[in-house]
Amino acid sequence: MSPDKMFFAYVVLCLTGMTVFGLYHEYRRRRFTPTPSQDHVFRCSNCAYVYTDDNDVARSRCPNCSTLNDEIQF
């Protein structure tokens, strides 16, 4: 085998290994990344407590002081 072919095979093998490792790493990252929650975020106007509630409610009662609060819009 000529040195040119050996060098080419070495470079291709290294690039293939790095590509496989990158794809594996991306697969693992996506698998363990939590999905975004669909819950609404609320902040109590009385005690400033921040909490979440289901996405089907427009107003929610604070778990600390029972004040009705509107959803926070980001």
C-alpha cells in the first residue's frame, strides 16, 4: 500500500469515527432532554409566589394564599 493511500484511509477512518461519535452524542442528548411543559405559569399578586397550573385554566388559585391570579405572558 502506498503512503498516499494509507494517509487517505487514516483520515477517512478518523472522520468516520468522529461523525459516528457526534451522531451518537446528539441522539443521547435529545433522548434525555426534557420536553417543554405545556403548563401555564402564574405569579401571585399578593405573595409573589411563582407556580404552574394546567394549560386549560385561565385563572388559578395560589397554593400559598388562595388568591386568584392571571397567567403570566412572556
